[in-house]
Amino acid sequence: MLFSSRPKTVPGPGEALPGRANPIPTAERHFVSGRPLKAEAPEGFDALYLAMGCFWGVERLFWGLDGVWLTAAGYAGGETPNPTYEETCTGRTGHTEIVKVIYDPAKVSLESLLKVFWEEHDPTQGMRQGNDVGTQYRSAIYATTPEQLTAAKASAAAYQEALSARGLSEITTEIGPLDAFYFAEDYHQQYLAKNPNGYCGLAGTGVSCPIGLGVSPS
């Protein structure tokens, strides 16, 4: 998943690849839980979309959390409809590799998910994550409710204070409402459950996020 010569800017609508009208094929069921991969969130559950670099490690991180009901790897934040992985890798779709997280707020709080998000990758690197370089590796939070959006922005501000106190750079994470999510191909879904020794590029800054430690995200 390492590429060194990828565009460092997201293409606009007139520059992106055209894509296709129909979704690309993907898995029918989650390899770990057995639930239908395209299942809607049950009543009372919420969905949040998180990008932290290569989606293989990100998905494994979240499917293992208590209260997370379903995860899926995919693409979001760009212009090209129904992109393939190969197209996304060119940097000409504008998408980032992202993980859909459906969770039960009665079992895991939004602030707990955001704390994991901030601490388990480096959100200051722009269009890269470690040695993985390109627009598809940029950090992002895409919300599905106004409450998520408010909490995400507040958590970013709180984490920026912690990073700045340690002399680290500004957060470059994109935060906004979800526009569209496209499922990645079958082989990307729960990749590290199928390939336990596969590549995982997750690496945090070592700075704790104060969310959940007396700092309210809203």
C-alpha cells in the first residue's frame, strides 16, 4: 500500500475520473461478524466515517471495539462515482480510503471513538500517513449527524491544544458531513482478518487526546 509518486492535491469536479453508474462488486458479509456488509444501522445506532491512512489497519482497529456493530472499507471525499481501488490510487478520484463504523451509542460513546481516531494515527501529515503518500491516505472525519459534526470539530480543537503543547504541527484532518460512501472491493474488506500478517501502517503521535478526560466534545 506504499506509493511515493501520487498527486498531493484533490482534483476538482472537472478533473476527476468519470467513474461509473453502478457500484463495483464487494463482499456480501463481514468476514469477522458474518453480518451483511451493506446492512443499514439498526434503530438507535449511528454511523461514522473515519480515514486514518491505509484502511486495512483502520478497519481492524474499529471492528475490535466493544459497541462497534459493523465496519466496512471504502472510498469517500472525492468526485468519482463508484471508483475502483486502482482508480483511487491514481489520485484522480479525490477519494480517501475510509472506514464506515456503525456503532451502538449505548455501548460506546462518540467521544470514545473520536479519542481512538486521534490517538491512533498522525492527523498532521496532510496527503500522507507515514510512508503512504497520496490523497487517498489523508485524514478525515465525515459525519452523518449534526451532533457528530459538532463533536468532531470540538475534539479536533482539544487535540490541537495537546499537540501544540508538545510542539507538534497543525491538524490537517478534513471534517465535514458525508457526501457519498462507496464500498471497496471484496479483498479489501476485513483484509487483516483474512491476512493476519498483512501490512498495517497505523502509527500515532504519542500524544493523548483529552476527550474523555474531563473535556466535553460539545
